[in-house]
Amino acid sequence: MKFFDKISFSNPNIQILSTAAIASIATASILLSFQKIRRNQKRKALKQSYEDELSFTSSVESFVLDENGVVQTDHEESLDSIEQNNLMKEQLSRNYAFLGEEGMNKLNDAFVIVVGAGGVGSWAAYMLLRSGVRRIRIIDFDQVTLSSLNRHAVAVRVDVGTPKVNAIKKHLLEVNPSAVIEPLVEMFNEDNASRLLSGSPDFVLDCIDNTQTKLQLLKYCKENSLKVISSMGSGAKADPSRIQIADISETFEDPLARTVRRNLKKVGIDNGIPVVYSTEKPNHIKLLPLDISQDDNPEEFAILPDFRARILPVLGTLPAIFGMVMATYVILRMADYPINPLPVMQRDSLYSRLYRDLCNREKDEMKLDRRDIAYVFEEIWRGKSAISQETEKLVLMRWLQSEPLTLQNCVCLTKSEAKIHEEVEDPESHYSNEILEYVRKRLKEEALISKFR
């Protein structure tokens, strides 16, 4: 007797199992049918997209006319191009979700130049490409060494002895084969500046570690209205929490930034150059000494004339962070995403002075602690006067003298402004609409931020 002859379909359990099996088969059939419909729809959409591209033959340089004037093209190549675009959009899907379609289109169309392809520049270029920038020119004369592998973004042992820019191009194209990478094995200087920075770049990243060359690059960018961001010294630093973005005029505790700032002033450039720098004091890290054989003629052991011969120890993670900070800043600027870097942080002695001064003003009514002082000064007022935007000789005080001191009734002013403000009973009738609007905006932002503190 067959197996099914032995089954009694009058059994309720068997009926339930049979019904479940039939339902599962029906559900699977529906899902398979739905997936088939979706595949057909995608296939039709891809075909339609291809046909649409063909309809605009006049704008496609790769189309060729035969002797009869008929457009000839490679069908498979065009389909591959469409597929590559779809792949890249999926590859950058998280960036599209963050920056939006319009912002990503700006990145895709952008042209960026990175000058310096070492620990900072390699990471900057690497993350720019991974974020959607497709055209990058990289300028550096140097080669990959074994000791540079502790901080270089992409170079590996087989790249040792080859130009850094070529190593970067090779690896970047593995991430995005359709990218346009221009590796220039040259040293930047004022004589070749116009040629190396040609093409109307949307941004220039200064990742040079030689002071004189850096000054020449920044001077050229400012004089020719090119947007530029500069990396200061990452050598001999170890604390990532001290890394800042600020205007060159607002930097401190960074020897390279101080040198660059002073020399830029000599050529009439006081501000307007954003930089990445660290406020960390490299107390115990010094230049490595030359050996006995190098002491007599140390200049002979420099990479090039006027370059430093002695080596500054570098923890590989710090230049990598510098490069990624630069790339992030440039990405957000080009995509028109709002970013307002705090000029400085961790100024403990300044916070202590502001706190003591405010305690003296408030007597026994002081309601804010030192952490509040740092928060109000840095996060709300960006280390600047609410009236003049000055950054020197600042104090904190009440905005409305008749109201108690709170986070939303505390402003940053210069000492001279504070002396006048003490006599102001009604700021609404005393200050301009521009100042009043700025103060309202900052205090409104404080109200929002306080919800997350």
C-alpha cells in the first residue's frame, strides 16, 4: 500500500498541516512572481535609460558617424557605463543619505588639488575619493620609503621606491575605476605654481611639510582667490583631542602655525586661511640627532636644499587624522553642508580666568561652574565677542542686567565693551538690529544644544 493511502485526511492535524503547506507554496509563488516583475521593471528601466542616452548623441563625444551619417556606438560599453554609475551610487549611498542628491552632485563634479602626498595628503586624497570626489590632482616629488609606511594611507611594501603620487593613483583607482587621478611628480614652487594649480580647482589642500614651499602655495592661493586649507604640524604630537580647525590668525601652541602666520603677515595676509593644527605642546619629543658622520655637513643629508635634514618623530595616526579632518572640511564646504568649526578648545587657564572674573561680577549669585564657562565661551560664542567679534581680552557677563545669570543670559564681550554694557538697561534700544539678531540666534542655539548636554 502506498504511503499516502495510509494517511487519514479526516485527521484534523493532517488537515492543518496540509493547509499550511498549501499556503506556504502559494506565498512562495507570489514572492517569486513579485521578484520576477521587479527584475523585468529594472531591465526595462535600464534599457530606457540607455535609449535616453542614445537620443542625445550630439552631446556624447564617443559617438561616431559612419559613411551614411548613422550613429555608431558600442552597445555593451554604454550599458557597462550605466551599470558603473549605478554601482558608484550604491557605493556612495551613505554619503547620498547624508549630503543629499544636490550635495553629492557638487562633489562628483568637483576638481580638487592635493599638494603633498605624505601622511597627511595621502589620507586626505583617499577620503576625498571615497566620499565622491572623482577628479583629483596630486602633486609631490618624493618617493615612498619603508619608514613612511607607518603613516601613508595606501602605500604598501611593493610601492617602496616609487613616486608617492603614482602609488596613490594605483590604489585610488581600485576604489573607483572611473576616477580621474592626475599624479604629478614635481615639487611645488612659485615658478610652476600657475601650471600646477591650473584648471580652476574647487579646493586646494596644502599638505606640505616644508615651511618655505607652504608659504609660496598659500600666498599664490590667496592672491588668485583659490579656496585653500592648510595642514600645520602633526609631527611630535600624540593627543587627537587637541586637533582643531581655525583661521590661521587664531592658532596657538603650534610652532609651524606661528612661523607661517608671521611670514604671511609680512606679505600682507593676516587671515582668511583655514588650517588644521594641534594645541598640544610637544614637550619631550625633539628632532632626532644626526650621527657622527653627518655632523660636519648636515645640509648634505637633506632631501633637497633648504629642507630640514634632521627627522621629527611622527606617530602615524596623527597625520592620518589631520588628513581626514581636512578632507571632511573640504567635503562639507563643497557640498554646502553647514559647518562652524570652533577656533580653539581646551584652554584651561583661560576658562579659569573667565570663571574668576564672572564670580567677582556675580558675588554670591554665581550659578555656573567651570564646565559651563567653557561650554558658553566655546560652543555658544565661538570664543568671540557678541558685539565686535573680537577674540582678545574677553569676559563673560549677563546680557540682561535685570535678569538672573543663566546659560541663556550670558554673553561674551571684550573688557571695554563689558564696561559699557554694565550701564545698559535695555539692550534692545541700545544695540543695532544686526547685533541683536546675532545674540538672539546664538542664545536660541544654546536652548537647543542644552537639551542634549
